[in-house]
Amino acid sequence: MAVGIYGIIRPADVSVDDIDIYYNYTPNRETLNTDIYKLNADEILSYNYLPEDEQIVGNENLLEGLYTMRLPATVFGQIGIYTIYIKPKKIDAVIMDCSVLSSLPSVKGIVLDANALPENLRANNALQGYRIEYVDPDTDEKVRNLVRYVVTANRVVPVTENVGNTNQNATRYRFDDSGTLLFVQVTPSSASDVKPNASAFIGTPDQTILISNTFFSPLVIEVDMVANTIDTLTNYVAGEQLKDVDNGILTYYDENRVITKQFNIYEIKEDVGDVPLYEVKEKRTNIDETQDFNNVTGDVQ
């Protein structure tokens, strides 16, 4: 018998519209900041596509699993540490009912208003594979570590049936593509073999639930914005510089001989004896453009 080896990691081809992005900023690692801000995913992320010589006619040619992320200076313009959190988009909904199918009374599920969901989730089984979390109706806080996964989600209409031999009526549901409700079967929803009389919790009517996709795993990225890079530090250490002896100005340049920083340099001496006590290098707040490297040296590039 042949034994196959199968990979378990699938490159994500999730739509940017199904992604939420948040970030936190702190100026340094000693400062605690718990403020969280949200970004528009379509302004931060963009898709990548296969090279032209590998493109297949009639296909989108999306390169799965690879997205380009841009960090606009309007948001990420300060020196400090940015923690970026990329996660599946989460939407909220309200459980209309918890019931069973008319034709299959053993199949339990929750009923949602299809029109209250985003348009792309209203079709039959569009919610399949999605994750459901629950909000405690007493505290309005999410119930931690209580998760259910959608097995099926189909449009239904309510039907009223008698319960057993009593005069009581119960609302059940039957499949109907013209219905405005979704019957959502989740897992686990049946009792365990250990306690067959204890049904698994799937929610209660009027309870708020949080629905999110499972297209990719959440990702945390830390970005450290600094004043200098390796290139700028190299320019300061080994790059070109000029010292104006008469005016006491020290000027640093980048690889294109553009002024990057200037300092005033001078000595502090004793009042008596004119003995130097300190040599000072003080950062200038304004750039003296007369210190242009090519003009001073007469070098023309």
C-alpha cells in the first residue's frame, strides 16, 4: 500500500475586504500605551500576481499567500514602535431562534436574519467554515474560549407544527431558497457519548454572536520606526563632511552630497588664562545652505 505525504499549510487567497487591521503605538519600550486604532485594509494591503510568463489565460493569476503592505507616513510617521495586528474580519449578528428542521428534527441549528448579514454571506452555505463566538447577554462581553464552527447555512422559511400529542405548537424550519432566514448548523451541536442527555450549547434567541472567517491565521507584526538606518549611520561615520573653521559649522552629507545634518562646533574656555575646558558639538536647528559640498570644494559631479 502506498503511503502519501500531504502538506497542511495552504496559502491564503483571502479578499482584502475580509481582513481587519489594527495598530498600537508607543514611543519606546518603557511606555505603556493600550490605545488601539483601526486601519482600512484596502488602503494598507494589495494583492500580488504571477509573472506575465506564468499567467494562465482566463484565470485571475493571483499569487496566493503574498500581499504587499504599505505604511503611510500620515499614520506611521513618528519614531517609535508600532504593533500591527492583522486578523479575520468580525461581524455581529443576533440569533433569531434556536430550533430544528421540520424534515430532520434531530438537526439543531441557529436561525439568523439573512438581510442583516453582508451581501456576500447571504447565499446558501456562504457561511460554511466560519467561526461563531458568543456575547454574554448579562455582561455584554464575549464569552471567552466558547467557539462553534458553521457546518451548513441554508435559506429557510418557518413552519408551525404540533409537538407530539399535545396542543402546543412549535416553530420549525424547512429549506426554501426564497426565504429571508438562514438555518445555520454548527459543530459541536450534539450531546457527547459521555453525557447523552446534555446538549451542546449553540446559543439562545436574541443573543448576539460574533462571526468571523477562517481563511487565515491572525498575524502580529512589530515595526520599529527609527531616526537612522544603517545607510545613514554609515554616511555619518564614513561619508563626506565639511568643517567650516571660520564659522564653526560641521556639515554631514549623504551619498548624493545632500546636506543631512549640521552642527555648531566651538570651545568653552576659562575666564582667566584662555584655557579650553570643553569642546562642544551642538545640533543646528536651521541648515546653512552655503555649505554645499560642490560649491565649497569646487567639485562638479
